[in-house]
Amino acid sequence: MNHSPATARESLRWGRSQWGSARPRPAAWWHAGPLGALAAVVLGVVFSLIGFDADHRWLAFGVSTLCFTGPALALAWAVVVDRSTIRGAVDRPEESVENIWLDKATQRALYDAFILAGAGAAVLSLTRWEVPGATALMVLAVLIAVDVAARYALARRAG
Amino acid sequence: MQNSVAVRRKDRGWSQHHLADLLGVSRQTVISIEKGRFDPSLPLAFRLAAAFGCRIEDLFEP
């Protein structure tokens, strides 16, 4: 068998960075933290410049940077981390049953999304209810996320 | 698909966690295979057979 799990000394709860030449390499957050923070600030600047007038620019920058910080940190961590150094991580997640459950959940949620979007569009057009596009898309995204989570739980229960 | 994974694992005194580590998959995967609820991929079936020192057809029966 060809897998080489990290030694206990090398593995960390949140893993080590795949960047750098030092051994053992630094914790992933040493690189992901500044990178994620920088990405959040850049996104905050862009968002405040294109979406708001000069009077509200600083407020927009603060709020949007705050909102982007979590996702940007998570994304930076996913890019930076050497997953073989995450404590307890399996070597071949793609061959694990959890991957099958997630595949099933996302496939079925896709069909549900078609039905939801179609039914929602029909209801909105019949009732002539005006809903902003951004709001409708956000609601749809949340419903799909909840649907995937529920279907994953069902697949897990079925084994 | 029926299989003799659980019997062979217990014969060797291995825990499900140990077998999962050997195969590089989650413990839940081993549980699902043993219960016959999850048919492993061909590479995983080969690794299972290698871990038990037998052929795939000795482990699984349709």
C-alpha cells in the first residue's frame, strides 16, 4: 500500500502549510491567516469602491471586509494546507463512503433546485410579487445548502 | 454485496479503526463495507484483499 501518513509530530489539528522549506513546516494558519486577511481587505476595497458612494465608503469597506473575512480565511486555509498533516484526516477521502453520501446528496439537491426554482418562478409570476434578484438568489442558495445537509443526513442514516 | 471482511478482521484481532488506517479510508467506510451497504471501488477492494492476503473473489460474493 502506498500511503505515507504524517508522523504524530508533524500532524496538527488544522494541519501544516505546504509552503516553505523548514521541517517540520509551519502550521497552516501562519500562511493562511495573513493571506486570508489580505484577500478579505482586497475584496472589501473592491466591494466598497464599486457598490457605494463616497459618503458610505468606509462603512461599506468595514462591513464587507468583516463579512469576507471568514470565507477568505477558510479558502486560504484550503489552498495552503497540506492535508496529509491534518490530524485524523484519512489518506483517501475520495474512496470513503462519506464521499458517496455527499455525491448522492448533491445530485438529489440539484433536482430539488430545479423544482424549487421553477415553482418559485411560477408563484412569483402568478402573484406578481416583486422580489429583488439578489434576495431570490440568496434564498435559493440557502435552501440548496439546507437541502444538501438534510439529504446527506438521510444518506448517512441509510448507511 | 456479501463479504467476509468483518470475519477476517476479527480473526486477525484488528479493530475497524486499524483496518480503516491500513486502507486510508474512514472508519465509517469499513463499517458500511462490513454491513454490505457500500460496495468499495476496485482499487479499495484490491487494497482490502492485499491487507488480508487473499483474492478479491475470496472476500466478496455477489
